[in-house]
Amino acid sequence: MVTRKQKSEPRPIAFTATDPLLASFAPVVASDTRTLILGSLPGVASLAAGQYYGHPHNKFWKLVEDVIGVALTEMDYAPRLQALLTHRIGLWDVIANARRIGSLDSNIRDHTQNDLLALLENLPKLETIAFNGGTAARIGLKALGERAEAYRILLLPSSSPAHAALSYGQKLEQWRQLGGC
């Protein structure tokens, strides 16, 4: 008699109080920032590099490069950030800290939010808030509440390599909504 192996149910990721508490980076903004791009929480590669969108397969820098027409991917990190600021683009994450195993947003647990409303008080020229991915949008829009109505809100597809449902071209088409910033 032949027996088949039964497929086991996927096991939930086990989180414990000893899992490291991950923290986002400081905001990259200037008083003349007009567009703020908000992500969720830096992934493992970004945290290890100490850089926003530090995973080599994350398309964030290439997407913004193609939108603003500046060769960001050929620059070191500090000049990239300066180029964003020159184009009046700011960066931050909606999550201040959280527990997460790996880099997937779906594995984020026990998060606290960054104080987006306090940041907005320091950005008098801000016109557009763009969310890089669904998790950032869900958490960010909830944090903004009615204040979101004061801005042009863009819900952009995630630049993460984990979001493979869209091709680069399809993502870029939506990211072009940022305009020349």
C-alpha cells in the first residue's frame, strides 16, 4: 500500500519578546520639501547598510531616477539623498519601530508609528504624500486621519523585490504620478 505524505499546514512565524526591536531611520526632509515618500519599515539589507532602500534589488532609487531624470543609481548614498532634497523630495517611514523576522511587511508585529503629524508641522510647502506600498498606505493614512485631505495622496506600488505582481514598467507608470517633483 502506497501512502502519500500529507502536506503540513504552514507554521506561523513564532515571535517572542526577545526578538529584536527594529527601528526606522530619521526623516530626510528640508523646509522646502514638496513631496514626501513614506515607506513602511526598512528591511534587513537596508538596516544592515544603514540606508533607505539599501537592498540591491529594491527598485526605489531606479524608479525615482526615472521620474526626476537624475542618475541616482550611479551616486553614493549621501549624494542620492541630497539629490532628492534638491528636487524637494523627502523620505521617511510610517513605522517607528517593530518586531519583524525577515523583511516582509506581512511579518511586522508590535509596531509603533512615527509621528507623521508632527513632521508635517515642519513641512510648510508639502503638497504630496506618496506611500510606497500598501502597508505604508494603510498605516500612514490611518495616522494622518482627516489631515490627509490637505494633501495630494499617491498610493504607489511597492518598490520592494517581494512585490513582483507588477513589472518594472508597470510600477514606473504609476510612480510617474510623482511628476518632476
